[in-house]
Amino acid sequence: MLCKTIELKSVWAEGFSDEMNVTVSFRARIIGGEFKLRMAASNTYRIFLNDQFVAYGPLRSAHGYSNVAVYSCNMVSDAYLTVEVASYNIDTYYTVKEKPFFACEIVRNGNIIANTDNFAAYLVDDRVQRVAKYAFQRPFCESYVMNADRTAFYLGKDSFQRLNMIQVAGNKLLQNEILNPAFERIAVENVIESGEVSISKDFFKYDVSRFYPTKGYAVHYYMKNGYTQDCALLTILLADAGCPRTQTNRQFYGRRQIISFVCRIVISDIRQE
């Protein structure tokens, strides 16, 4: 059976079509009531209604094609609809290298009440852009500097920089005949164990400024397991300037920020002796 093609206006943030590893959020205020969101985006996306998670996607498709997903939503009062779209612009087994885009329309009682033009674009820069490539199975390492309040952004506050939108070609859009996951919430039944790990200044042992033309330091903290006595190595490297390449984890570090937090756990339990 041939899939039916759909026409939706595709847009993206101006000046970011060729950028690697960026997240752009598209947000619109929607009048309360029931509606259907019909949308497609590349590479990956998450949908929030106010601060509540709705869904993520997209469904896999052929090169140059994207499936248009349909999500049913219901709100008692007016709310903000946010779609976070991540663009990687590299080839992996997980994503393909293609130009990013966002396309949607909102339908209520058979009538289109909003489309792509009703959304505003924002650069979600708390996910660090300049990090190492993860592997060919995945795009990039995930690293965050949470300076902005995402929850407040989902609820309407302009926590991030607003960007200009331009129309782009996007992919050919196909009607999706497959049901979406329900994303049911699974409640926690009981707490098995709880605790905390703290790092004091005593663990700041090594000065790496002699190895790199930059000031910085590394932290190596070992935690013993009560059963196997194996150790977990937790490494933090903070570079004051420049982008040194370390021999420990092959990550890149940016200016005056903690760009990567690498934790390699080789034990299953950490217990206090």
C-alpha cells in the first residue's frame, strides 16, 4: 500500500540549519479544549503540554521522508505547547545526516486552528553543543549546564534566546498509519534504599595545568563496594580556558564551563563501610 503524502509548512531557526548538535524549541499558546497535533520533525523531538510530557519521536522512515504523527491532547484551560527538536547533522546508526526541520498543524473539530507560523523558536542552549561524538551508534555525548529553568519555559517564560524562523524544504511527509505509544506512567511501589554521595575538597588531588597550556584540575574519587571491594572511578575535569584533549576520557572541554562529567561505574552497589 502506498502511503499518502501530506503538505505541511516546514521551518527551522535561521542560521542553524548546518549546526551540529543543537536543540531548538518551538512553542505556542493554545486555547483550552481538545485538539489534535499533526507534526513531523528531524532529527528527534519531544512534546510537552505545559510542563507535562506528551510524547517523543519520530517514527523511522526512509531517507528523505518523515512520518506525520498525530497526537490527541486535551486541556481544561489555555496552555503552552512546546516541541523540542534536536538536530545532529551527522551520520549515525541512530539518525541520518539531513537538514533539520519542524512542521505541524493543530486541528480542532476538523478545522485547522494553528500551524507552524503560530510557533516561536528558541535556542535551548543548556544542552552543551560542543562535545565529543559518542560513537557511530549514537550522535553526541549528552552534557548539560542547567542555567535556565526549563519548567518555567514550558509554562511560558522566555528562559532562552528567541530565534528567527525561516521556511525550509524539509522532508517529504507521509501519512502515518501506525498507532503512537501511550507512554503510560509507572508509579514507584516502594523505596528499596536511599543515600547520598558528597565530594569534598580533599579529593582535588591532581593539577593538570602542567600537562596542558591552560589552568585546570582533575578530581579522582574512589568509592569502595562493601561486597567485592571493586572501585568506581568518578572523574571531573574542569578547564579554565581553551579546549585541551584529555587522555582519560577523550572529551573536549570549553571555556570556563564544566563541559563533561564522566562517571564510569564498575560496581553494582555502593555501600558505606
